[in-house]
Amino acid sequence: MCKKAYPSLIAVVVAIIVCVLFAVNFRVVFVDGQSMEPTLKARQLVLVKRDVSSVQREDIVVFCINQSVYIKRIVAVAGDTVQLTDCRVYVNGVYVYPYTCDIDSQIEYHLEEGQYFVLGDNGEASIDSRDFGVISENQLLGKAIAF
């Protein structure tokens, strides 16, 4: 009888270890809203890697601002200059993105180490760095790796 119990016990222990390792290294989030369409659809599940040491331009990241969780694309990193001029986004002087704005203002960000400028793929429906400014590395919850 003991011989039959060992394989079951081993399977349970392995399953627990796998679950703990998954919970420590990954998280699963739901996309809330349409700000990342067409890349990500509303209510879509996304697997997020908690390690943010390798995030770079064009990565999709999950971050937290004022207790709200967002998922956006990084368009500028440390060393970049972002300009919001004439309702357009420029990164290092290159036109990247149009956006709807009520007031034609000119804002410029010089990103330092650990800072990111993020945009939603669906700019008309996105609250992003155009609204809340740059985000810092300590606000990142992870990098989307499967969607």
C-alpha cells in the first residue's frame, strides 16, 4: 500500500512546486477596454512575465498607476526625447502617432534611466503617457509574453 502512495505524493509535490514557480514568475491579466486593439481585444487573457529587466521599445507592458492597472506598448525608453506637438507624438524628432487633443500644447519629455513613455495601440480609446506622463520602472508589473 505504501508503494502506491509514493507516486501520488510525488505528483502532488511536483504540482505544488510548479504552481509556486508559476505564481512567482508570471501573472495572468485580463485586457480591460479597447485601448490596445487590434493587438489585444477587450477581456482577452494575457500571460505576463514579472521580470522587467529586459523590457525595451515596442514591448507590451503591464503597470500600475494610482491603484489602476494598465496594459500599453512602450514607444520610448531612457535616452529618448518625446514631444507632444500639434496633436502628434514625436520620438527623437520622428513622427510616431497622431492623437486627439483639445488644446494645442507643446510638451517635451527627456526620458531618464528607468523611465518609459507608453501608448495604447488604439489611440482614440487609450489613456496613456499622453495623459499621465512617463512611467517609471518601479511601476511595471511585467512584460506581456503571450496573448
